[in-house]
Amino acid sequence: MTIEDALRQALVEAPQGRVTFPRDLRGFPDTTHGGAVAALFYRTTTPRAPVHLRMSLLRGVPTETPLRLTTGSVGTEARLALAQDDRPVAEATLSRAAVPAVDPTPVFATWRAGRVAQGELPGTNTCLACGGLNPLGLQVRFAFDDRFLWREYSPRETYRAADGSLHPALATIMLDELGWWLGALAQQECGVTTEVAISVYERLPFAPLLVIGDRAAARADDDDPRGRYSRVGGLLLTPAGDLLAAADVRFAGSRAYTKRLLQPFLEATDSESLFRLFPSARTLTAADRAP
């Protein structure tokens, strides 16, 4: 199965206003990866690049569960939403009229001049982005140093579109995952991406890619005085530094999410590596082992 097959499967009942995400599109156990939700909204509208997608994740989007899909438009802007019973779970707008301009040159130049990988971030077995055992997974693990997260990446055949290009779902999944990790490292807690804005600037080539996130650019959300949310950004580039797609992500972290992901991480990651990234995981593990 390819990513296009999975999205078609999810949308098979879309004419009747229903979508169901296959299990392999999950991030958290039983919860659809945020990048896969964005990919479904993108696939539903099949826009021509350049295009800007802005998505709000209002709560966890379940896999293998029928959801109500509503679509509409205001002017040149497409509007889509998903609901479980009467509860909204995700909303998105797509527009070709207001695609933000992004200059990747400063980040790319700084990364190229000074990167020294200190290690590789962990992952779980089943996640659509990092899962080594997920047949649709990108199987991406980001390299990191004190300043950047990055990965020089060759797409898997499961992400080749029918016309030979790279399926746009790779951009939404990769950049959502990058935003998750930038936020998680900034807060030293696991969490969720609650808002994802992704701009795709051109038809994506099926060729080697470079994804970069600047840790120094992570900041507290201006609309959140309690400091629960972080704003982060990421770039999808050619190896030469040409811009293909960019993202701005809002991340919410908490110890509750760290606890929820502790066991999935420990199934694929040694504990000390995990504790260095998420110090609260050590306390949570000790508490689980206590009588």
C-alpha cells in the first residue's frame, strides 16, 4: 500500500460525508498523526502549488473510526472540517491566494556552516513518521545538535505519486513531525501539535531532500500567557537549499503526554537516551515501578 492508497481508502465514503483513517496513519496509539490529517485535507482539495494549508487540531483524531467530513469555500479559500459525532476534531483552510513568503537562506547557511550531530532522536515502532515497523512510515529519525534538528532524506517508494513526483503527504507528515520534536525539546515534555500551517511552494520532486528545524527560533506563543504552548518552524528543501515547503507549528506539551508516550518510546529506545530528552520520564518510570 502507498500513502495515496491509504488516503483513497480514508476518503472512499467522502461523497457521503464520511472519512475513516486507516490504522497505519497513526502517530500516538489509536490517534491519527497530525501530518496525516493535514494530508487528507490536502488530498481532498488536490490544490495546485503554491498553496497554504492552515489546520487546527481540536482533539485527538481517532483511527478506524468514521468521522463526519464537511467541506465548503469562501471566495478562493477552501474550508474543511472533521467531527466525531457532534464534537469537532479538526478544521482546515487552504488557499492559493495568500502563501507566505519564506527565505530559507539564513537557516540553510548557518546549518551548513556549523552543524555537528550530537546524536539521533528516538522514535516509536508504529508512528507514521518515525516508526520503523509502520509499512507506510517515513522511518525518519532527526539528527540534532544544540541549534538544529535535521535529516538528509531519500523518499520511500510508498510516497511516489502517480505522475512520478513526490506525494505532498510527505511534506505534511515530515513537517508536522519536525514541529512536534522542536516543541518537545523546547519544553522537555511530549505533547501534541495543535495548529499546523504548511506552505507548499512547488510540485515536489521525487529526489533526495533536506529538512531543517531551528531550535533557537522556538518561542512561547504570544497568545498564551501561561506558557503552555510553543511556536516552532521548519523547512523542507532540496540538498542545494532551494525551498520546497515550510511550516509554522503550535505545540502543547505536558507531563501527561510524556506519560502516555513513555511505553511506546521505551519499546524502541533505550531509557537513558529518553531520560536525557525528557527528564520527567525518569520520575514517571520510577513511579510506575514503585510498589
